[in-house]
Amino acid sequence: MLALVASLLISSCTSTEPPETTQRPPNILWITSEDNSPLIGAYGDTFATTPNIDRLATEGVRYTNAFSAAPVCAPSRNALITGMYPVSLGTQHMRSTYAIPDFVKFYPAYLKEAGYYCTNNVKKDYNTTDQPEVWDESSREATYQNRASGQPFFAIFNFTTSHESSIHSFIPNDSLMHNPSEVPIPPYHPRTPEMEHDWAQYYDRVQQMDAKVGKVLQELEESGLADSTIVFYYSDHGGVIGRSKRFIYESGLHIPLIIRFPEAYQHLAPSEAGTTNDRLVTFADFAPTLLSLVGVTVPDYMQGNAFLGDQAAEPQPYAYNFRGRMDERFDMVRSVRDQQFRYARNYLPHKIYAQYIEYLWRAPSMRSWEEAYLAGQLNEVQSAFFEEKPAEELYDVAADPHNINNLADDPAYQEKLTELREANQQWLLSIRDVGFLPEAMMLDIAQDSTTTLYEFARTNAYPLEEIMQVAEMATMRDPQSIPDLVDQLENENPVIRYWAATGCRILAEHAGPAKEKLMVILDDDEVSIQIAAAEALYHLGETQAAVNALRNALTNDNLMARVQALNVLETMSKDALPTLQAVQKLIPTDGEGRDYDMRAAEHLADKLSKM
């Protein structure tokens, strides 16, 4: 591939062919901001102060339907770096490092082979084993300026200025650039003083991020390279106040994406400068698009679709997204978005949206929201975040941009619901979604060096069609499914037994006929099934049996089994008190260590100690 660049460079000097067929490949500059939805003036936010990004939008193409793969950084960055859906690789859970197949190369490897100088400044966070050799330089000082003379470059500049942590340090109101009393707040948030303050402080951080974007663009101009560089600006997911980052809503997934094409490469642009494009784009599409723009063949294993360049595919009807474990809290959501509607499938609907996450609760706004809920001060829309989820959600994004009016039960929208439900099912089957494995099982498989999770999902040990049938039956809260769930508790496949037990938990007191078999699988060979059975039995009044099983799970060698057990105990109030000593043993006495079992144990021990 190195010969490709060399031949193009030579021909650009000697040929009399039209410039679009002989010019050198473009430089590519990616500017990435963290944790921000399109809270940008160019996207219609009149409260935002973003002059540099706004100007970039007048010079480029503004995408209105661009989405991160997940509403959180590391899994989304995995999609970016691989061009694949993390749920097919087993890399969907936050800060997991499960291996991926050897044939999956991080995309800069292909650019380097083609002669590009590749730099990353500075964040990686790829949610799998790193491939550091794909970068010529990756550091806080990394820059395209260090390349060889005439060498094309691909460079990333990543700004953490608007990251969630930016609202953890309090700035007095009189020092803020944006007025808290005037800040727009979505209808699902209560207008507490803390909420107003965090929103205003966050708008300040976005303004500061915008200034850094302007600096990078100015440096590119001063270097004389702006005329040969295609510039991308985008954020790594939505954010950042509660119910945005980490959550399957527009607020967590919808991102700004602006691409500027210099005149020499205008033939690669989908339209003129200053226009908008409503094509559905997700992070799985970025790597194929990058390779397509520079003339490198897109590998067959990549699951995304190029949306620019010679290998651009036709626009796709759907964008796919997911939510897995977020830090110390388990969840499983899959989502499909078309031009107007967002569909979400909650596979663990008994888990409330607002599961306590230590990092999320550092925000004063989050704590004030919970306090207002506990005090009974919220309306129905604001309270919904602290309550169990429906199995399915459907939102008309055009009419309901905040996703607060669930249309899944509305007879007028059943045709759309069925369409997107089927699109979700087909997607999961086509990519062999590995997320139906409880993570304790995933960890055991990943520690077996003979196979990756991607490869395991393509074996007879993972009959995905059957697993999905049971999982979807389990989550619909239909008491008539109890006989089938009882039968599946004896299935020879452990993943199916897990979902059958989970279905019994979701049905709670309606699962009485399953009690006898649930007691049997308290001794299952798989600890994740033991924990699921214990949770179901707890809701059938078998408190002692459930507590004993959960306490035993806290001593298991499997990290994710301990986290799973802690997640269940978190919901049991005083009934979890007999496990306090076992929970406290998970907390390091020296204050070191931040594994997810430690975080969950600290919070649970604090709660139980106050009872």
C-alpha cells in the first residue's frame, strides 16, 4: 500500500490528467470532544457559545443524524477503532479488556501501510487489548508536524474539556460565563439549584472546548496545510448531565458531526459547504469511511458502511446502538434509530434506569435529582428515571426530542414498533450479538486463551436464535410464559437457563410455579445462574435461601459474579444485612483499588451500616 501513496505523489507532479484523478491523498484531521450532545450553536442551541465550531459548520457539511455506538466512551471508541459493533466482539461492557480476533486490526494500521503518518493526542480507551504499534506517535505531544516532508498524515486531537468530570469541581455562580437561572433544562430534569448550576457550568466547559477547537484549526491554517486536509469534528457520545451519558436516548447517543472539505477535495464531499446531511451515521461507519476517503480497500470484516469516498455504500435505513454494563451496574439495552423514530429494547427491564453509579453520583445535579425524587417532589416525567423500565420503548424523535413520551403501547404506532423490533432482532442475529451471555460467563470464556468471545458466539455452544427467543419471552412480563420458562430452567444450555431464571425474576410474584426448579439451580454449575435464581427466589419470599446464595457468590473468584451478586443485594434493603461482613471484606483496607466489585461493595456497605 505504501506504493499507492508514492505513485500518487509522482503522478501529481508529472501527469496532465484532471486534478481529481491525480492529486495526492488528503490529510485527515479528527477533532474529538468528549461527552457532549449537539449543544452547539450550529445545531440550533441558542444558549451555547461555540463560535469556532459554528464557523466550521459554515465551511463544511453538518450531519444531523450522527450517533455514537454507545452512550459512553470506551465501548464507543472500540467501535471507532475497529469499524465493528462491540456487541459482536464482546467489548460492549464499560472498561472491559476482552481480546478480539487477530484479524481485527485497529484502522490506523491500514493508513500506516498506505504511507500515512498517524498520530493520536491523546486518549485511547479502546476497551480491548491495545495495539500501540498502529500509531507513529500517541502522546500528549503527538502532532502531524513531526512527519517526514511531504508525507500525508492522519491526526487525532482529543479534548477532555467537556468531560463529565468537568462538573465535579464546583465553580461559584458569579464566576460562571453562563447564567444558571437562564439555562435551558430538559423536561425530565427538576429545576433544582444544583441542576441549574451543573448545566450552566457544563455550557461553560463546552465554550472552553470550542476555543481549543479553534486553536487546532488556526494551527492547521498557519502550517499551510488547511488546503490539503479534510477536517472532522465530532464528540465521542452525548452528555453529560444525568440521563444523557450512559443512557439509550438521543441525549446520550446523538452527536455533532461536521466535516470540512478543502476545495481540492470538494469532489469527495456529499454536498456544498454550509449544507446539512441527514444520512444516518454511526461510529461503526467511521473507519470504513476513513479508508474509503484515502483509497484503501475496506476490509470485509468491518461491519460499518463507508459514507464518503469511492467505497461509499448507499444510505442505510437504520442506525444501531447499545448499552451494556456501565461501571459497576449491569444493564442490557439494544436500540434502532431510523430517520424519525428511536426504538429501545430493554432486556433487563426490572433494573431501574437510575442504578447508583459512584462516578455518576459525583455530580451535585444527580444527587439533587434523587433527593427530590425521594421527597416526592417530582412529576411523572421526572420520576420515571428512578423506576423500572418497560420492555420496549418507542419515541417519535421529531415530535419528542427529549424521548419522554413512550409510544410502544399506542395502537397508532404498532406498525412502526413491529418494524423496528424486527430490525433489532435481525441486527442482533446478523452480527451474532454476544451480549446475551451474563458477564461472569463472558469472563470465564475470555480467560480461556483458546477462543475469543467473537469466535465463541459462532459456535454451537451459543445457539443465539434460541437464546433470543427465551430472552425476549423472559422480558415481556407475561405471566402466561411461566410454563415455558419453567421448562427452560432445565435446558442443557446455561445461557438459556440464565435467561429463564431472569424471566422468573422479572415476573416476580407471578413466578410461583417456578420455585421448585429455581431452588434446584441454586446449585447450578454456573454462578451467574445461581445468582439469577437467588434474585428470583427472593421475590418469591425465599429470603434466606437467596441471601445464602448471594453471600456465597461474594467469595467467588470471578469478578463479574461478585459484581452481579452485589447488584442484586443493592435492591434488597434490610434483607441484605446478613451479608454485610462479606460485603465489607471486598473493600480494600488500604484504600487502594477501584475494581467494580469494590465500588459496588463500598456503596452497599455504607447503606447497610446505616440501617
